[in-house]
Amino acid sequence: MTTILLVIHLLLALAMIATVLLQRSEGGALGIGGGGGALMSGRASSNLLTRVTAVLAGLFMLSSMLLTIIATGTSEPRSILEAAETPASQAPVEPVAPSVPIAD
């Protein structure tokens, strides 16, 4: 389930990147693009791409939330330090005999 949702999430991200790159640039404050009046702007195609981008962004956010819910629900919260101490505390420690004989 998680793998399928992750693949869908990645496909949504790629589709959203493609639709954003297809949109016509307005030029911002640099003075490039834009201009030319409303007759030549092609605003109708821009509206379709804007709506598709909004739908893809909503689906991307939904899949992000679902992945987060699945990830937090499958494992118990625990500390990294507790995980590192667990094997050491289970195994009994036997004293090591000295390599040099000790005088009495």
C-alpha cells in the first residue's frame, strides 16, 4: 500500500512540475514577456493550466498527508538511544580473565 501511494505521489510531483513549466511566464518585474495586450496573451489556455496545477497540487498535498499518516501509524515511537542500548542490556557480560597472572 505504501509503495503504491509513494509511486502515485512521485507521478503527481512530476506532473505538477510539467504543468508549471508549460505555463506562460508573465515576466514579473523584469519587463520581459507580459506586454502585447489581452488579445495576444492566450489567457484561456493559461486558465486551464492554472486549474490543472491547482488540482495536482491538491492531490499532491493529500498524498503527502496520507503517506505521513501511514508512516506514523506503522511504527511505535522510540528513541535512537533506546534502540542502541537494547541489545547490550539483553546480553549478559562475562568478566574477561586477565592475560597476565596476578600475584597474591
